[in-house]
Amino acid sequence: MESDVNYRSQTYGIACALQRCGGCARPTPVVGLLLPRGHETLEIDTDAQGVEVDVWEAAEAGAFVFFVEHLPEAVQRRLQELSQYYRRDGQSEQSYWLNHCSFCGMPQGDFELYCEPEGAFFPISERAAASVQLQNVTEPFEAQAAGYAYAPEFFAGVR
């Protein structure tokens, strides 16, 4: 196992939506990574001798991953095909993959997209969820990500 991977799955999804930019207030396209039920998360456990060991656990629900630090080349290419505005933010040593406004270039914060009610990937109604386009990718996925949010109940296919 690579030390820079903490999520993996046999398949994944790409969510496409619009989010109002905090800079110019225009609706800009954004993409997100969605893992189906059964994806695996890396947990650190302690064995009988008190030694820390890596344990992969299957998730019971679908989830979005964000604050993504590492993606395989194949996933990067697929995301770039859908949006040239999803890229690494090179402004700091702790850079990660995130969306940028297609009009003014301002980074679109992952917290607002995934954790704030009515954010692009946190719809609070079936109607809002219907505006999110989900594309299933039948290829393996792995990532190092610091953010993890269960998929909203309106995305029935991934729960």
C-alpha cells in the first residue's frame, strides 16, 4: 500500500454542479469526487502487541472526499477533461486539488461546497440534488484526502 492513500474504491463518481463564486458572485461550474457505498477508508488500529497497523474498512454509505492532496494520473486526467478549473492550488506548500471560478479564477473553498447546507454538493432538497449531475466511472480510485462527508440522502444511488 502507498503511504499517501487513505481512500480507495473499485469505482467512483464525479459530481458536476454550479456554485456561486464568493469573489465575483457568478455561477461557476464545479466538480467533486464521490465514492459509492462499500469504498474503503484507511484506519489505524493497534494489534495485540500494541503495534499500530493499517486496517482498511468498508464504508456503509457513499461519501464525498475533498481537501484532496493526492490523485492518480488517470483520475486527474478524467477530472481535467470535465473541468480545467479543478486543479492544484499552487499558492502554498500544503496545496491540494480544488475548484476555481471559471470567470475570476478565485479558488472555491471545499468547506463551502461540501459542508455548508445548500453548497453545490450539500443539497437540502430533492430539487436541488436534481441539479447535480453524477457521472459513474468504472475504474479503480485511490486518494489522499483530509475531507470526508457522507453523501446527502438525495443521492440514492451512492448510499
